[in-house]
Amino acid sequence: ATRDVLVGVQNGNAIVDARAAQGTRTEVQIAQGSIQLTIPARPSADLWAEAGNGGTIAIAHPAFPRPVGGTKPYHAVVGGGLGLVMLRTQSGNIVIGAR
């Protein structure tokens, strides 16, 4: 997606491919399910991620530092942080990758 992306899911997974471009917002919230986010290899993003109920956060993106512990809320700013990315699942995992 090239503009704002807002996804809400009660039960199920979300697979999202977003630009995370300057001035855009990518927000994914899931009650029960996992999130897989793919963004460009050189993003400008302010990224927040939270996986509740024992879920993990896996960073498979070269621009982002690996999370400490994998389960705590994760926050990182890369490339100036001009696009906002917010990911939250109450029960599931989060994977962030590059394209």
C-alpha cells in the first residue's frame, strides 16, 4: 500500500505489505492472530510493536535492530522515522520483514 494502512481483525492473521513512506501511518491491531509486515529494505519508519499473551516479535528486516527478549514492547526509529508503523496483537506473534 502507498497510503495509510489501517487494519483491524478480531480473529485471524494479517499479512500486510506497506511502504511506510514519509507522512504515512500503518496500523495493524489484532485481538487473536498474528501479524506479518513487509516493508522496503530502506524504510524511514518509527516502528512500535507489541505482542501480548506470550507472543513474540521477530525482526527479519536488515534495517531494524533485533528485539531484546522478543516479547517486550518493541520500538525502533530508522531512516529518520518519517512513516509511523504501529503493530499490536493481544494473542499472537509479529514478524517484520523486508522486500
